[in-house]
Amino acid sequence: MKKQTVAFSKESSNLFFHILTKCNLSCSHCYINKEQHGDNTLSLHTITHWLDIFASKAHQTNLIFLGGEPTLHPDLSRAVKTAKKMGFKSITIDTNGYLFHDILDKVSKDDIDFLSFSLDGATKKTNDAIRGNGSFDAVMTGIKKARAKHFSCSMIYTVSDKNIHELERMPDLVKQLGIDRFFIQVIGIRGESSKTDVTLPTTLQVSKSLWRKTIPRVAKDIAAHGITVTYPTVFLSCDDDFQCAGNVADNYFVFPNGRVYQCPICEDFALHSFEIKNNTLNPRPPINEKDLFKLTIAEGCVMNKMIQPENLSYNKNGNPKHQIACCMLKEELTP
Ligand code: SF4
Ligand code: SF4
């Protein structure tokens, strides 16, 4: 088993393309914010033009189709085939499991690299309390159908104080389901999560000690089943090198209203560094997220300190006890 920190690189890009924000679910931690991201559905024509903006680097770009629920888009299969012709390095569809518009009959395992299912609990009770009634069963059925058609399937588990207790039940479940890659995410305090009533006895994000005690151990258990696991680093010691992906990587988070962010935790604010207008990508004037990427603070990520400082702690001299890593810094365990 090999563990490595996935280094940021300008030579490899990720394009997170939200083609609509409509969804059949209303998950309690959904990061979609229609006021900031729009409520429109992009036409196939527009999707093609917007993919074309990034096509010159397609060979080094991992493309992820997102929503909302991307399979609610009636032309998703055609968008996938267009992207395939443009030569994107990999194509993934992120889904909540409902797989609308018979998507599995319209794309083949050769058109996409991964179908990525979101599941936030090892049981119906925990998952459905977060993602809505019926969503656990929809994911189970969706994975079985996808596996029967030989699609490679991945899974995303967003860890919060509501579901970390079930993470250790995931190794057996993912093995039984035939999952190829497992992604652990940390809940971000944005979108619906930012509306949590702060007077309630919940923090949503888990403590450093619980994170460190649980995540690497479960990741190892899952990797022992032959499954590649990726999880965010989150906590760095004060001596570790801190890097902001906004400065040293090449990520684009595109929304249907034309906003393009480089940092996901800026997405609740009009801080996007680019905007697509008339099918061209235009840099935005200051102040935008790029101005924040340049700031250096002892706590690590500037945006983290601004919007979710609860995960920081200080010693009696007022110095931070740890840094918070860029939310895009990941550890990868390969079997
Ligand atoms: S499935 Fe995704 S887009 Fe839909 S409500 Fe849940 S988190 Fe939001
Ligand atoms: S999460 Fe923090 S460190 Fe990462 S890109 Fe955003 S501002 Fe930079």
C-alpha cells in the first residue's frame, strides 16, 4: 500500500462543470447557492462553447460534470460525447444515484472514466437524514445497475459530525458494492451548511483529534480491499509547508451563471476570478479570490480563517496550534 500527498501542479487541470443547479434532493449540507450560482440550465450549445474554452488543455484536464444533479440535464449524454471528442484526459459524472434520463443507456463505460456516487452514511437512517428519504436506496440501486454495465464507480462520503460514526462501516460496504475509488470529503461551511443554527450543540466539522484518529485508519481499511482512497489533509503542523492551490494549481469551478471560481470555499461570495461572457473566459477586476490567495497568515488558508475559523485553535501566546491546509490538498492511498 502506498500513501502520498497529491502535489499541486499547473500541468494537470481539473474542470468542475456545473451544467445546472436544479436537483431532486435538498441535502442538508448542499453547497449549491442559487443566488450566487444561478438557477438556469445550460443548453447543449452553451455547454459545447464553454467546454471549448478549456479544450486547448483538454489532454491534461480532468472534467467532472456536476449539478445540482447533472443527470437531470436531458442532454448530459450528448455533452459527455462532445467532451470525449475534444479529448479530455478523464470524464466523470457526479450523481446522487437517481440516474435520470436513462443515462446508463445513453453513455457507455467507454465514454466516461467514472460514475461517482455520493453517499453520506453506511445506513439508510444516517444517509437519508442528511440527503433525504430514499436517497440511500437510490445509490444502492444505481451502483448495481452501473456495475452490471461495467462502469467504473467511485464514491464520495462527506464527513461531518452527523456521519463520522458510520465511516468505519464503509470498507465492507464499498467492497461489496464493487467501488473502484473512494473519496472522503470534509464538510465545508458554505451553502446550506452555513445556515446551521450556531446556537445548536453541533459543529458539523469534526475536531482535529477525531479526524486524525478516524480518517487515516478507515482509509487504510478501505485501501486494504484494493480500493484507491483519497482524503483531504485538513490539518497541517505549524512547520509544514503551506500552499494555496489558487497560486500553484489549475482548477476551475464553473457555474451556470457564468461565474468561474478557482477556490471552492469562495463560492458563497462574488469573489470569482473569472466570468464567462459571450462564450469567452474573462478575468475579473480586483477584489476577487486571487487577491486573497496572495495573503500569508500563520493559520494557513485565509478563506478558512474568514468563513470557518472554528477549526482553528491557539496556544496561550496567541499562536495557532496548527495550520489549516488548502481544502484541495489530498492524501492518496493506493493498494
Ligand atoms: S444531491 Fe448534490 S446538488 Fe443535490 S441537494 Fe444534494 S448536495 Fe445538493
Ligand atoms: S481553500 Fe484556501 S488555500 Fe485553498 S485555494 Fe482556497 S483560499 Fe487558497
